[in-house]
Amino acid sequence: MNFFNQKSSILQLLNRLSLLTIFVLSSYSLHAQKNVRIGYIDTEYILENINEYSIANTQLDSKVVKWKSEIEQRLKSLDDEKKKLNNERVLLTSELILEREEDLQIIETEILDYQQKRFGPGGDLIIQKKQLMQPIQDQIFTAVQEIANSKEYDIIFNKSDVIMLYSADRYDISDRVLKTINRSSKRTQAKNKKERKKAEKESTVVTIDSGKSERQKLLDKRKAERKALLEKKRQEKIKAREDRKKELKAKKEIEKKVSNKKEEKSSTKQKIDPNTAPSTEIENKKKERKALLEKKRQEKLKAREDRKKGLEAKKEIEKKISNKKEENEKNSFEETKIKNDEESLNEKNLSSKEKRKKDLEARKKALKEKKIKLNKERKSRIEAQRKKRDSIKNNK
């Protein structure tokens, strides 16, 4: 724990004195009127070497760990309850859900209050830190005054409060301050032995004085008032919840009674009583008339459904007939088309055959004419040859 972080009034005074020292030193160095004796202390080094401070600081750290562990456990338990409520929300009524949410809200408020009580601005951690530091601050201040008076120091400042670019070790009086504190603690050791044993049994880290300061009393009073107010609010919420439970219970009882009365009335109506025979007969007639009307209504509904089904069947038959007609028309169209195609093909085939026939006939005629011509030519040649032979014979 850093001594500088405590921001006590004594150290603030030392800081101001340290700043004043720089100004005084500069003025003395300029005028050189007399020698100034200067020293400084390292509060961090002093605190590290005071056994009481180390022990008390360790105890305080263990308490802080314990407090944090308690808060974490309570928060974990609260999260588990919230998850459980979310899982069971479907099975619960709105009143039970509201009740459990209020319980969780109260628990969460209690955890936050406990956290503020331990770690808040006026919490136990801050108070015990002050209780831990105050006696050590007093011891250091007393030791510094004693050394300054005995060794005739003009200025002693704190190294932790001033930016020191360089400082010679011969000006460091931290060890002297430690020796002075140890001597004073040894002198009061026998006197404070019983008090130290008593302090070990108490929950506080360091015992200062038996009486509290006015400020501490005021803080305790405010804490007690706040605690009482929170307790009062919690009790009011619990009372309101109980009243709501009672109201719901009374409402359920009334509803149950009403339902029981209705059941009794219906059961008494069903019983046969000679005095109430006419009314029963009228009710029976009403029931018969109602049943007859219901029967007629059902018959009408059935007839309507049958008509509807007949119309649907008729529509289906007409649809089938129209589909069949369309199919027949389609088939006839296809047959006509096929027939026309066949006729056109036959016509084409016929025309080609006639053409070939005409060509054959023309060729036959040409051949015949050619043959006749050839025969005539041959006959004429034979006749000429015969005439020639005859003429030759005659000449002989």
C-alpha cells in the first residue's frame, strides 16, 4: 500500500513544505547568507520495514479477498435463481412470476448494499485503511520532528511527494526514522502487550483509540439509518406480497363457492319432485322441441350437402364429357390430317408414276419408230443388192 495514496493532512503539509524548500534553497544559494541543513525520507521504504504495518496490511488483504469471495458467491447464487425462474416461467402463473421477481430484486439490492458497505466511499475498506495508516503517519511525523530538533535540520521533505532528479544518500534519514520508531515501540511494548492481545480478538486490523471520532459516529449513524430504511422497505414489500397472496386465496375461495352453488342448483333441478312436475314437463317439451328443430336443421344441412355433392358430381361428369369431346375432336383432326397427308403422298406418287409411264411410252414409241426405220433401210438395202445381182445376171 502506497503511503502517498492516503492523502492525509500531514503529508499534504509535508508536500507544501517540500515545495517551499525549493524556493528557500534557491534564495539561500543566491544570497549565501548561511548554511542550510536538508534531509529527506522515503516513506515507502519505511512502511516496508515496519512489521506492524506489514502484518496489518496482510490481514486487511485477506479480509478483502474474503469479502470479494462472499459477493461473488451471492451473485452466482442470484444468477442461478434467475436462470431457474426463466426455465420455469412457462409453468408459473403471472402472480407467482411477479412474486419471485420481487424476491430476486430484494436479494440483488441486499448484495449491492453489502458491496457498498464493504467497498463504498464510506465502507469498511476505506475506514480500516485509515485506521491502519493514521497511527503509522503519527509515528513517522513524531520521529521526523524528533530528528529535526535533535540534529538541527532546517528542512526535511518526503521523497514520494517531490520529483527528485538526483538525491545523495547522505541526505536520506529514513533509517534514522525507522530506528526512532522502533525505539519508541520497544518502550511501549510492555505497556501495549495486553492491548495487542485484545486487538487480535477484535475484527478490526488496527485499534486506534477507544472512542470514535465525530465523523465516524456520523457515518455509523447514517449507515444505521440507511439499513433501517432498507429493512423497512423490505418488510413493506413482504407485507404487500402476503396481502396479495391472501387476496388471491380469498378470490379462489369465492370462485370455488360459486361453482359449488351452481353445481348444487343443477343437481336439484335434475331431481324429480311431484311439486315441480309441471315445470319439468314444460322443460321436457322444450327439450323435445329443441331436439326436433335441431333434427330438422341437421336434415336441411344434409340435404344441402347432398345437393352440393350432386352439383359437384354433375360438374365432374360435364367436365369429363367436354374433355372427351375435346379429345375426340383432337383425334378426328389428327386423323383428317393423316388422311390428307396420305392423299397428298398418294397424289405425289401417282403423278410420278404417270410421268414415268409416259416417259416409257415415249421411249417405246421412239424405239418402235427407230426399229421401223431401220427395217425399212435394211429392206431397201436388200432390195438394192437384189436388183444389183439381177442386173449382173442379166448382163451375163
